[in-house]
Amino acid sequence: MPVFLAEQLRNVGTKVFLAAGAPLDDAEWVSRLLVKANLVGHDSHGVIRVIQYVKAIQRGDINPDARTEIVKESRASALVNGNWGFGQVAARRAMEIAIRKAKENTCGTVCAYNCYHVGRLADYSLMAAESDMVGVVMANSVKNVAAYGGLDRVLSTGPLSYAFPTGGEAPFFLDIATSVVAEGKVRNTLHKGGKLPEGCIIDKNGNPSTNPADLYDGGALLPLGGDLFGYKGFGIGLVVEVLGGVLSNSGLTLMPGKKGNGLFFQAVDIESFMPVDEFKQQVTTLIQKVKSSRLRPGFTEILMPGEPEFRTEKERLKSGISVPDRTWEEIKTTAAALGLNVDSLI
């Protein structure tokens, strides 16, 4: 697999999106977040999406020059129409509004609809944490997850993210799908020619499978917890569906023709409850105490949410980002169709 510096991939992504019709600021922002996903180890949400986004622009699913607009607003809330632009652009705008309203009213809640794929939710919950607030993000999408005990696709992966400011170097955030695994990770495994761990997907007949191709041949993802405790992930996924789909005006995952993400954002001003420094101190104490717990046999360390991403980013900033051969060839083909020579951009 070829290896690239983060800046090289950001440049490629920006130039490709510019050639596809995006304004410079939007092209840079989307490319930055895709490469950030690669840096922190979530390649499923990284530059592999360049191919998907350009195809979506060509189909008319993304309007690369779209502007977001506030269609309904109160002192502490807003409803945002993404007008089918890049999801990352609408999501940034929505969380910025939530943060501003939280500064003025303790809590800011913003929903957004008509948004294409937004990428990693942590990118937006961390915006709130960096402003000394608690950040919450949820999203619904297209159906690819079976109900607990069911065969048909009825829910999206229903990701959610929480982020909190800390006194330490590493951020403290949770960013998970409510399915066993995100669809993008299945796609990334398919591109690498690998197999999935057992308990991630079922094939079109409802049988367990480790072949990622079975998901795209009528199969389904399993809810978080798999066959044993999947009712928990199924329940949380339904909550995300209500907040990210119904409340956002985006519509249910089960709706015919459903596309894009329905989004729920919330920012909570910590200063309204306690001094921020005291909050950070207590969160840091929590982290330290948990990490100092006695270890079970076979474990060498307790890792907090966000810590693996933090370490991976530090390593990949030094060693570079590996891109699967198939992904890189498809990016080159996509760029060439737009009149770009990727090799000249590296």
C-alpha cells in the first residue's frame, strides 16, 4: 500500500473537490476532516470517501456549492437546512450555532436535515469540548442494520458522539455506531480484500458471515451487542433514529428514497453548573482512577475513549498514512476524470 503524509492527502482531496465544483473553503474543510479520520485510525471515514463524494456530486446527490440556512430558530435552538451540500459543511455550521446558543442560554440544541454524509461525529462534538462545553451529536442515515432478531434492514448505523473538556493532553470523547461495526469499516475491509470478525453482519438469508461482500448483496449489519446483547444496541439505535431522524425533520431511515444524514447537535455550557477548571479536574481524576484499575489477565493497559485515536494520530503524523492500493487507484481514476493528475499533486 502507498504511504502519504497528511498534507499530501489534504492537497489531493482539496484539489479534487475544487475540480468537482466546491468553493475553496468547503473543499479544504471536507478534505481536512477526511484526512483527520485517516490520521486517527478510522480509515473507513477517510480519503476512501473522496470517491463516494465525487460520484454523489455527479449524480446530483451533493450540490458542492450549496449554502446552509436556518429555517426555524428560538433562543436556545435552531433547525438547519443543509440544502444537500457537503454534510461536513452543514454539520460545522450547526454545531457553531449550538455553541453560540449555549454560551447565551446554557444549552444549545440544533437539528439539521438535507445533509449528505457528515463523516466522523467526533469532529463536531469536539468542537464543543474545545469551547469548554459538553458536546453531543447523533445521526441517522440509510438503512443497513437489522432489528434485534430480525432479518431485514430497518435502521441505520445510528452513530452518536459525546465529548468533554479535560485537563489532560488527550481529548475524552466517545464516537460509536449503534451497530456492531460501521458500514464504512465493512467497505474498507472489502477494499483490502480481508474478512470481518464473526458477529458483525448477516447475509441475505440471515446467516452469520465474515465476507464483507455479503453486506452489499442483500445482507445487514447487526446491532451493537450482536446476537447475545444486540437488544441494547437496537434500543439505542432507535433513540438516535428519533432524535436524528424524526426531530431533525430528516425523516425515518425506513422512508423510501431516504438518503444523507439527519442530525442532532447539542452543546452544554459547563460554566452554568460549575467552574470549568473544577470540571476538568474531576474528569481528569476520573480518567486517572479508572486507568489505574487492576488489570485482568491478558490486558496490559486500560484505554479511555479517544485515547487510541490520539495515539494513532501522533504516530501517523510521523510515519504517514497507508492507503489501500484499490482505494488509491480509484482516487486517481476519479481525479483523472476531472482533469487532474494526482501524481503531480503529491
